[in-house]
Amino acid sequence: MSCLYETHLHTSWASACAQSKGSQYIRYYKELGYSGIIVTDHFYNGNTAIPRNLPWKEWVKQFCRGYEEARNEGERQCFDVFFGWEETFDGCDDYLVYGLDREWLLEHPEVRNWTRGEQYRTVHAAGGCVVQAHPFRQHSYIRRVVLSTGCVDAVEAANATNFDQSYDALAMRYAKKLGLPVTAGSDMHAVQDLICAGAYGICVAEKFRSIDDFVRAVCNNAIDGISIDEGRCDYYGDEKVLLPVDVRDKDDRSTGKSWKDLIECSETSSFRTTSARSKDEKYG
Ligand SMILES: [Zn+2]
Ligand SMILES: [Zn+2]
């Protein structure tokens, strides 16, 4: 039996754009057949709902409450809830950070001022991982597409809230070209959206005992597959990027390279994708 996990989810307590509390999601994710979820609220430089003028320790405590409400309800319903966050750079590009916890955050106020390179190196050194979220998203609030080729462990190849399928097709090609593992997530902000969306996430053979198992699965490229809508990552060759693109290297420097060179690959993806399950097809 395969286990399905949500990797990208927001709560209204900590994310200004979310509408549902962490506790409200649990029964729906259970009904959809997920084995667990990772709460990834918008972090300090993203669309956080926690006032930035709070002292750091208070900010962290408040930030973690969105996750804690979900975890507490998860405990009541015997459902696993893990912690992560989503940080934003320059209002444009987003990164999912996994494997560090509240105690770690309390001791590291400098996390607020990280560059992408510092984020990657420090998270890695502390035993976590960094995944670039929806790298080819071109929604109206984004001024440029930033492709961080060297400061991530993996790429989110499919995101259920991307408006256009082409963003996911490009992200999948890009990840394959770079040889990076891929993840998928729903980027859920409200329970009612979860009911309509397909069950996006990652599939693994065994249940995660902790977030460390997820980090290992990412870093060892041991994710078995992703659950997405059929055709979601299909590449047609006419995908467009209408925004300026900044391709950055392992030192987080702009390279001036073209994004087109990063999606050319000869072989078609052999990565296993499964159709996202609807609410009616419960997973057994
Ligand atoms: Zn949001
Ligand atoms: Zn998100």
C-alpha cells in the first residue's frame, strides 16, 4: 500500500491569505485517503498573518500555532501532521523548508535575513531540506520568475493552485533537466478548495514516523511518485514564460542563462505519477 502525503498547506492562523484553521482540514484529508500532511504557512518574508513587529520569540510562537492547532486535532483523529514553512524572496519566489522545528527557530532569529544560499546551506546543515515551490508560476503578484538551480534539494513539479497546467509542465521538465527530485502539493488555503481539488501530494511506500523521514525521502530521491491530475505535467513545447526570468546558481548569483536551456531534455519523464484521487474514490 502506498501512503499519500500533503506537502504544501496553509492555515488561517499564520497565513494571511488562508481561510481555514489547521484543525478544520483534518477530517477532509483523512477522507481523501492521505496518510498525513505537512503544514507550510507563509513565513516571515511572505504573506504571514503574524505581525512582524513582535519580538522574535513571540513571533515564532504565534507562527507555530497554525501548525499546532492542526497537529492537536490530528492527534485526536489519529492523523499525522508535520511542520514546515514557506519562505518568499523579493516577493517573487517561494521555498518550502522542512525538517526544522519551533525550538530551532526560537534560537535562530537570523533566519529572517537569509539569502537563498544561506537558507539552503543552513537548513541543510541543520538536517532539513529546501524545495522550490511552483517555480514557473506566473500569477499577477509575481514580477519575475526566479529559478534557483543550486540552492534547493528538490522542485515542486505540480501545484494544484497553479492557474495554468503549463507551469507544472515546465517545472517537471526543469527538475528532470537539473536531475532534482520532484514533489507535488495542493498549496491548500481553504477546506472548500480541498473538496474541489484533486488529492495532490507525494506517494511513498511506508508511513513517515517524523518529518525527518520526509527529508530523507527528498534528499535520497526516494519519493515513489506524485499524485496529480492526469496530464497535469504533460509538456507540449509551446509553453510560455511571459515574465522576466532570473536563473541563479549555487551561490545565489544571477547567471544570465536562458530558462529555455533548462527545460530541454531528450527523454520523456519516467517518473511515476498517479491520478489524483477524488473524494469519491477513497484510498484503501
Ligand atoms: Zn498564500
Ligand atoms: Zn503556498
